[in-house]
Amino acid sequence: MKTETSAVDIDRNKGDFFYPEAHVRDAGAGLSERTVHYISDVKEDPDWVREFRLRGLKTFLEKPLPTHWASKDLEAIDFDKIRYYLSPGTEAKRSWDEVPDDIKRTFERLGIPEQERKFLAGVEAQFDSEAVYSNIKKAVGEQGVIFVGSTEGLKNYPEIFRKWFGKVIPIADNKFSALNSAVFSGGSFIYVPPGVKVKHPLQAYFRINAENFGQFERTLIIADEGSEVTYMEGCTAPKFNTPTLHSAVVELVALKGAKIQYITVQNWASNVFNLVTKRGLAQENAEVKWIDCNIGSRLTMKYPSVIMKGRKARGEVLSIALANDGQHQDTGAKMIHAADETTSNIISKSISIGKGRATYRGLVHVPKHLKNCKNNTECDALLINATSRTDTYPAITVRGTGNAVQHEASVSQVSTDQIFYMQQRGLTEAQAMSLSVNGFVNDLVRQFPMEYSVELKRLIELEMEGSVG
Amino acid sequence: MTKNETAIFEKQAAPILSGLGETREVPGWFRDQQRAAWKQFESLPQPTRKDQAWRFANVGLLDLSPFKYGGTLTEKERVTILEQSHGLEEVAGRMIFAGDELIERDVISDQLKKRGVVFQSLERAMVEHADLFRKHFMSQPAKLGSAKFASLHQALVSSGTFLYVPRGVEIELPIEIFHWLNGENASAFPHLLLVTDELAKVTVIEHFRSVNEHVPGFACGVNDLVAGPGAKVTYVCAQNWADNVVALQMNSTTVDHDASAMSLNLHLGSRYSRFESLSRLIGEGGRSDLLAVAMAKHEQEFDARTLQDHVSPHTASDLLYKNALDDRARTIFGGLIRVEPHAHFTDAYQKVRNLLLSDDAEANSMPGLEILADNVRCTHGATSGQIDEDELFYLRTRGIPVPVAQRLIVAGFLDEVVQRLDHPVISEHLHRMIEEKFAKNRGNLLKRAR
């Protein structure tokens, strides 16, 4: 398979470059009310958004870091050194030709515009704090689909977005959702009208280009009754000497009978703290599906959730995590059953290489007096080296009769028999190992859109290089 | 004063939280340890639900202020307790405690004594077998959340059982221990220190019971179980406190090379019972089996926390916990398999199964894994469900009424664990205890069947 067909190029080396900064707007380092006002002024926020931000800041400052259960590595984040807002000071461009040359070069190196021509229904590219490019195919736009940046969404379509903004993930959900609420910038706002099925995926691409920078995009997707949409996001950053923070909030709302599929391929550089809150709300008969691949970052803490609020709603999380030296992938899923006959499925596969650590943290909640709810959870972990580490921490609460919940997890090593067999057939040990690992995730990868599965396989091969022998 | 009212012992009853009272004569070094433990107890914070080790637990029930330490036991009460202390028919030795007093002891046979088996009270052991005692008494840290209560135990423990089985000695019949809570707001600090030497074999069963039904009480026990190289240790806990008792039990098992340890905890009584089981596999070829059965009803809450700690390579552990929950009962299972770095060739298994019998029952499961070595095989599973309609239907087609069919299914569900014990006499005894609890519960099942 040729890599040009990939939707997002996630070759880590390909993302490891940066261009000189030429930011017109810079909120400076550190976080205070002044920072928040600065962002609000630049963005010409309506008053209610400004207030929302200030409430976010207050909550962020009040809440402690969750170090009683989370990694102590969080303490390495110096919130005073981070720059919270950087932008070239221009509106997002509709045509690729208008994008400034240096930014264009960045994204061309990553393969964004070609992809759009090939198969995407719309694309948005975010460079540090702001979208630099945003386009949606004419046909999709004519169906009434709205695909804009968060600033534009709040300003131009308040009647649609305000109703759900901050409702699925309230400000005080956790310290980092509060931080995002205070300084959010960029991200996508999508509305799909009733009955509209968006054939091709919508895509966003996130890039951090400046040192000490924190990226806080905010995405809200509303799929109205009976509609369907697939959204894909990819992310990269060059490796700077100091850690970078990425803390997004993603809210999905699937109204009656709607389907949302959200695909992430996260390939941040290995010193990015990736602390993301993602949650979907599924109304009657609706479906929210998260496909989450975590390959990069220093520490990722991300537990995509689905609240199944209507009868027969469905939630699904498919997760692949790959932790190499110096990485901790703390990922998982949360399934909150809040109506009868709701079903959820979690399948998580993790691979730990070298000194890498992969953690699955899950929550399944079936409260009182619900009938015929079902959850299935499967977590499989593969350990490659003697120094690799894996953890599993699920929490399952079930009340009452009439529900069925099952959780299974296993930890294993690549079978030496398999490796031996492949070596006998002339493969090197590394090739055999790589093939084996790909086989381990294969049944999950097959469910991904083709472009992503090809890319993931290639990426796993890259990560496996030098892990044996 | 009639003979019946004569006090067997009389101690000033004082609130637990008032601190160290004057207890019986103990060696100075032990007294020093107790003083340090009390300080530790006072300095450690009361657990909250935010503590990961106490997640889902009803920590509000841990108010110790009503409970008293010490008290009086009359001859009449003593006789009643002895009459009710029937467990197994044949035992190798027996101790009966009321509160923290040893009130009767059936000594082991001369033959066992001659071969070096020691079966005596804790306070005697700290003088006569000080070396063994100091080496093993509470030598494992309370890692599973109850460090504060382990300190409380250490500060206030005044009696208990010491059992030492020397090299190559196999005790065929079980050793039996009874712990009784007597009176309102009474407390007990049960302790078992069991040390087995190479290739020794022993089975111990502990019964936890209350003299009075429905009265509040508090129990805070610690067991140190040491399985020496090649030894085989079986420990059974039959917990049937009165329904207003708050109980905490912290057990640690150390499994040396080629040794095997099996524990089974049966939980029937108490309002809130927390049971922490730490099993450390420190030598190659070691194996640990952790079993538990809980039948929870009314407002009962059973809180089980376990750690299968694989320190050495080539070790195996297998955990099976089953809960049947009725009424508004709650259960919590927080378990962890930890494979330390270099503990390769670990084979660990963990399974928790909850059977929910009512719409208000709540089962919380947190099966966890922490794996720091790569050449391992570890799996865990957790399921929560209800009685299978097909099974029920099958039994009904055979003419078995619904309530009886339900009982059979639940009993069968729990029995799988009890049968794993491979000790028919004890299995039968536990089975009977479960049946008795069912008998009390029948009213509810009938109601629902209508």
C-alpha cells in the first residue's frame, strides 16, 4: 500500500519540523483573568462566552490536580510557563491559495490539501490557536451541514450551538475541562440537519508549532434526528525541548436515531501532555462511536465516554494504544447507561514497548431500575519487552436485575511459537514481531476506515523497529 | 451472688477512641510497638470515598465513637457462648475468644506437641516464642487501604492465636477458632499468627459470631499467615456477625517457594464488612488460591479488596469471588493482580461474579491489573447479571416451584466456590450456613415470586 492514500500522515518523523513563529496575537505566558479577557477581546466574544470563560478559569484554579489516582507526571506541567493563545491574526481561509506560504508548507508536508481533493467532505486545519484553513465541499454545504470553527459557530449560529455548548461536558467536570473552558480557541462546530447522511468524513487537523504552547481546541458536533456523520481528527507537533500541553474538550450530541462516528489518530510528539475530555450524548435509538488511536504524546489521559440517555441508545469505544519508551498512554472508556435497553461495547487493545506504560481505565455504570441494558468490555494488553508495563483499572457498577454486564481482560506476550514459526519461514525476528503485533490489533483495525487502517499498520511497524534484538 | 453471675473477667469498659488502657502484662518491646501504633492510628486520616482504596465504600459507617473496649463476662454468658460454639465435629485444636479474652482452649494432641507444634495464645507466644513472633507479627504493610485500622488493631490487640507447625508436620484435622462479640457496642480485635515451616500442612477455620442479635458492635482483625517452603496452608473464614456489626479484617499471606496457600472467606453477617486479602508470592513454584462467597441482603455491604502480589518468577494465583445480592445490599470488589518487575512466568487469574436478585441491589467491581514483567499470562473477568430465565423455566417444567428453583440456582452459583476448597467436611459446614441464611430470607423470595 502506498502512503499517499492515507488520510492523515502519522509518521512521527514527518511531523517533527517547525517554522519560525510569526504570531500577531500572543497572550503571553501564564494564566490570569487578563489572559482570558485578552482572548475574549481578540475573538470579540459575546458577553455570555466571556462569562463562561471566567467561570472556567475560577473552577480551574479551585480544582486540585487529580493526582490521588492519576500519574504524578501531571505535576511536571508548569501552568505559568505555558502560552495560552497564539494566532497569526487572520481569519481562516476558504481557499488553499490564500493560506500564508509558510503555514501552507507545513500542512503540505503533512499531506492535507491532497487528501481533501481525494475524499474528504470538508477539512479544517488548526495551527496553534486558530484555524488557518477551513473548507467544506459545496454539495455538503448545500445540504445544510454547518462545519465551522468554534469562534464562528458561537458568533454566527448561537441558536444552534449555545443550547448544547458546555452541556455534555460541564465546566467543572474536571480540572482540564475547566481550563479548556477558560481559554478554548479553535476546534470544529458541526451541525448536521435531520435526515442528512454525510457520505464522506469531515476532518480536522491540529498542529502545535510554537514552543511552550498550550492548544485548547473545543469541538461540538450535533447530529440532528436521523442524520449520520463521521469526523476524523489527526494531530502532530514538533518535538520541542520543553513540554507542550494539549487539552481539548469534545462534545457530541446524537439526537433521536442519529449516528456519530468520531475517529482520532493521536500522534503528538513524545513531550506533549495530552489531557482531553471527550463525551457523547446519545438520545433514543442514537449511536455514538469513538475510535481512538493513541500513538504519540508523553502522557495521554483520555477516556471517551457515552451517556446513553434515550431508549435503545448505543455507545461504543474502540481503542488502540501504543506506548513506547517514555510514554504513558492512560486511556479507556466510560459508559453511562441512563435508559432502558441501552447497549455499550468497549474494546481496548494496548501494546507496551520498551519502557512504555499502557493503562486502561474504565467505568461502566448501570443505575437503578433500568431494564435490558448490556455492556461488553474487552481489554487485551500485549507486552513486548521485559521492562514494559501495563495496567487495567475498570470500575463497574450494576444495580438491579435485568441487566447484563461482562468485563474481560488479558495480558500476554507475543507467542514464541509464532515467532519461531515465522523465522523458520525466513522472516527476521523484528519482522515476525511486527507481524504478530499487527495481528493482535487486526480485528480492531479492520473496523476502521481503510485509509486509517493502512496507516496504522505502517505506524506500528515503525514503532516496532529496534524493539527486539 | 450466684455462680452464674460471677464475673469471669472484669475490665473497665472504655471507649475505643479514648486510647490505650491498662491491659494485661505484655513485654516492654510490645508495649512500645503498641504506643507507636496508637500514634500512627491517630495521625492517619479517616478514609474518604475519594481514596481509591475506599471507592464506592460507605465510609460513613466507620464512626468508631460508640464502641467500647473491655467489659465484663459473667459465668452465665460464658456457658452460653461455649454451648453455641459448635462448628466442626472433629478438630485438632480449638480456641474460643469472647471479646479479646481467651475463654476456652482445646489443646492439641500430645503427639503433635511432641513433634513441635505450638498452639497457644498470642500473649504467651510473645514471651515464649519471641523470635518467631517478632519476625512475623504484622510484618506485612497494610497496603490495601486500612493502614489506619491495622494500627488501631496493633495498638489494642490483647489476645489471639499463635500456631506454629514445624518442618514436615502435617496436621490432618482442622484447627478451629471462635471469636464472639458480646454485648452492645462491644469490640474485638481478633488476631491469628500462623507460621508453617518447610513442607508443613495445616487447615484453620475461624468463626466470627455475635452473642446478641441486632446489637451494634465493632471488630477489627488482622491475620498473618506464613506458608513456608513447600508448605500447604488452608484458611477458612466463616463470618456471621450480627446484622449491626461493623467489621474490618486485614489478612496477609506470604507464600514461599513451592508452597501453596488457599483461603476461603464466607460472608453472611454484619452491616458492613470489609475484608482485605494480601497474598504475596515470594518464592518460585508458589501458588495462592483466593476464594470468597458472599450472600448479602437487607442493607448489608460487603467490601472486598484483594492484592495478588507476584514478587517472584514462576508463581501462580487464582481468585474467584462470588456475590449473591438481595434487597438493598451492596457489594464492592476491588482487586489487583500485580506482577513485579522480573516476576516472569507468572500465571495469574482473577474472576468476580455478581448475581443480582433484587432491583435495589448494587454490585461494584474493580478488577485491576498492574503488570511490570512481560513473560506472563494474566487474565481477569467480572460479570454482573441475574438468574437465567431459561434455567428457571427448566426447573419449573420439572415441577419445582419458583422460590425453590431460585434458591437452588443461587445455592448452586455459590457452591461452585465452596466446592473448590477440596475439604468436604468444611465445605458441607459452609454450605449449611448458606442454607440457614436462605431459610431466613425465604419470605422475600416468595413475595417476589407472586
